[in-house]
Amino acid sequence: MTVMRPALTGTLGGVAATHWLASTVGMGILERGGNAFDAAVAAGFALQIVEPHSNGPGGDVVIAVYSRSTGAVRIICGQGPMPQAATIDAFAALGIKQMPAGGLLPATVPGAFGAWMRLLGEFGTMPLESVLEPAIGYASRGYPLLPAAASTIGAMAGLFRTEWTESGRTYLPGGAVPAAGSRMRNEVLADTYRRLIREARGKSADREAQIEAAHHAFYQGFVAETIDRFARTTEVFDSTGRRHRGLLTGDDLASWRPGVEAACELPYGEFTVHKPGPWSQGPVFLQQLALLQGCDLRAMGLGSGEYVHTVAEAAKLAFADREAWYGDPEHTPVPMDELLAAEYSAERRSLIGEQANLDPRPGRPGGAEPWIPVAEPEEPGADEPEWMTHLRSGLPTVTPAGPRAGAGNTCTVAVADAWGNLVVAVPSGGWLKSAPVIPELGFALGTRGQTAWLTEGHPNSLAPGRRPRTTLSPTIVLRDGAPFLAFGTPGGDQQDQWTLHAFLAVAEFGYEPQAAAELPAWHIDHFAQSFAPRISRPGVVVVERSFDPAVLAVLEKKGHRLDVVPESTLGKVCSAGVDPATGFLRAAAGPRGRQAYAVCR
């Protein structure tokens, strides 16, 4: 294969993000003496401005952290829980059988701001104002509008003009749909950030105290008060086709703080792979590795028909377990130890045969009986406007290929610094088509609650205070106990397939990260998406057209149902780490979407 981008290395730091401006913001922080964690926070806030179609301050983030001073990997959970008023009975009383995709009803506690503050306060070194300054600058002075954002605004313009009028004021300057590349501003959001800084300064001159004061202002102060008032008093048109007030209250925000916890981990040869817990889909990456450890991938050859078949079959088994067993472990037992046990993995591995399994079932860890709920299809109304179709889809994308491609869903930033620290974050939610922009704040709430089931008894059933299972899934890998690679990608349910393929290319075949990020990509679409309307395509493997036709012929012969999509459309893997051979820092970003970039210095 011909690698489109060079392998970047340096000595000061490496940053990779899904937007070139966020990458340069992160590097700017490193050049000013900040560490990897400072850089990630600054880049993360910049992403909220320059990728408003993929994330925002009202959304979520999951962050994986390796601190060289402790030698440990930690996970910061920025997935907020459901409101206390969010019960299955409450939705039944509204005549709702499936969690809606958009509006105020599926809103969770906004976790992104608190998680970024936790990262900055506990692991960073720079003051709040320094890391917020770039985001304020882009919000106030303007940023170039991405084509995907322009398409989303255009598709939703009718809703913005008639119902979500504050979104119209924010994203339809002069009442018109902005063109791709035009200069966009969000002065209201810039003022929200400025006020957070002012209130933090007013409390103390101490860095940590200011960060805590900013958290308080967001979750108990003016931001929480504004969210509470808006949700209680505003009837918002949503994806049910009706208007509803929200369930989220100021008390829900005030009672939440982001957690820092140990990662789920799995040894894989000389590597140790670290993921978020089963409140995310992260352990599905580890389950796939555990299954593949008993397969001779190198003998198959990277990207061969046998290789893709084997990895796809392992994905089916792992994702079947995700569907049956994953949920918030603070509310329901999750048999994670059993799911990763060698004996269990060997039993499941024996199910991988020569032909595609068109009915993969979850396992029975500890003899427990699995259960996967089935989504009830939504019937579109007569003569619905086009924007209603997009509102019913819980993904950020508005293109027909959105449910299968996902290259524009969510964001990622990964950073490595000269002190040996690694961090990778996957921010999402609060995108511009999820819910209306809140007046006085300049941002929308996230709708991650749509991933929960309105059915009792499942690990991911809706319940007050429970985290809906998130797709956000960063990864940190140590090699022989030393920092090696931090990576993530946008892409909803496909994240832990696209990143797995890139990691296997590095770990099994010796590819450097940039080349691995550019390999032809694929994923299974067998199970229902986590997002409304929960589309599933049993037996389908989505493959980029850049695959050799002979490989596709092998897959078809084995019974896979292929969906061949344009080349370079699946995922945007971003990574940062350390080259063990030279000690140089490195960063890589896949070229898909023409906006993810890496930088090293």
C-alpha cells in the first residue's frame, strides 16, 4: 500500500485530533510548557467549537490517562447519568416505547465539562484560562465551517427556523444556511466560557481552587440554573413528533461528579491493553483480542479473506456479549472477569468456523441466561419534512451513508509528551442536531439517553441515575510496562472495530501507526446500533472499495453479505505514543474525512 501521510516523530510532543485546529491548539499548549493533559483539555474545548456537529459542552467524553509519575492507566468517566425523573413508567405515561433520538427527553447530565476539569485539576499543570483561551478565540473570532457541519445545518434548517429558533440564531447567520468554509462564530458560547473564568477568578487565585470553582459554576451555578429553567419551562419539539419538557434538573447536575477509575485491561503478547469499563462498549475491544489470541493471524496475512473473516466472526461473538451483558456496573452486576477469562474465550473461539455465522448468540458466563431486547420499528408520519427523518436518527450525520460509514461521528484527541505521559479522549454528544441550543448558554444538551432500553431487567435498561451505555471508547496500550500508544476514533458502534484493525496491524504485523490508520477498513453491521432508530443488518460486513476484489470474493463465498462503500470513508483513527526503537514521540491521523491531522515537534 502507498501511505498518504508521513510518519511523524518528535521530541517535545505528539498530538493527533479529528480537526487540524485542535491538533495545533494542543501542540501550542505543549510549546508553552504544558503537559499532555493540559494539551488534551485545550484541544478538547477547541473541538467543541470547530466540530459542533459532532460534540459540544452539553455532551459527554471518556478519557484514558497514563501518568508516567504513577505508571498506571486511569479512566475518567465523563458520561453523565440519566435524570432522577427518567423512569420507564414516566416514558410509558407519555406513550413512548423506544427512547427518542432528539430533544430534551433523552438528555443526560452533561459530563464533558466536569471530566475535562477533572483531567486538568488532577493531572494537568496550567490554569483554566490558558486552556479555554483557544476555544474562546475560535468561538468569538470565528472558525472555518466544515462541510459535514454545513450539510447538517442545511438539513436541519427547517426545524431551526420553525421550532428550534435559538439553534437558528446560532447556526443560520442572517437566516441563511452557511456555506462550507465560511467563518462561523458562537459569541454566546464564548461568553459562557468567559463567565466561567470570571467566576473562577473571583473565588481564588489558586489554580486548583479556580478549576473547582468553574466546576461549581457549571453544575451548581449559573449554567445549571439556566439548564434547569430551560428544561422545566420549555416545550421542545422532538423526534417523537410532539413537544415535551425535559426531565433534567439542577439537582441532577449538582449531585454528579466525574469518576476516576482503574481501566479494564488485558495482556496481549508483549502489550497490555487498557479500556473503559462496561458502562462503555470498551471491553468489547478486549473480548475480541481474547478471542483472536488463539488464532494465527500472521499466517493468514493482513487483510486477506481469511483474516477479515476471522476478525469479523470474533467481532460478532464479542458484540453479542456487549448487547447482552454490558451496562452500568454501579447499578447492575456485569460479569467482566468471566467474559475475559481464558476458558470462556476458548469456548467462544471454537464457534468461529469456515462460514459466516448469521445468527451469533451471546455466551452464558457463569451459566447465566442472556437476553437482548429488540427495538420496535418507528413508522414515519405522512408527508414528514426531510429534517424530521434526520431528527429521528440519533447519529450526528445526515447523509444516507451515515448509519454505515460514521466517519463524521464524534471526535478524538490523543497526546504524548516529553515526560512520558499519554492521554486519549473521545468527546461526543451535545451536537447541533441533538437538541435545541439553550438561550444564554450557546450550546445544546446531549442525548445519550437514547442508547438505554425502555424495558425492565436488562443491564442497559433506563433507570434514574444510571449511565446509559456509551459507545465512546479510548484505548491506551503499554508495551513491556512502558508507554506505547494512545488511540481512538469517531464512529459510534464501529469504534472498537476500526481501532482494533489498526492496533492488530501494529502489534501483529509491525506497521507504524500512520500506515495502520490508512489501511482499508471494514466492520460488521450485524447488531442493532446503539443509536435510534437502532438499525441492524444481520450478516452484513461493510468494506471499503480499496480491498482487493479477490478478498471480497472470498468473503462472499464464506457467506458474508457485503456492503461495499467508497474508499477512505470508515473511521478517523488518531493516535499518539512512543516509538520504542528510538524513544521519539509520534502521532498519526487517518486521512478519512480530510480533516484529522497529527503534529509532532
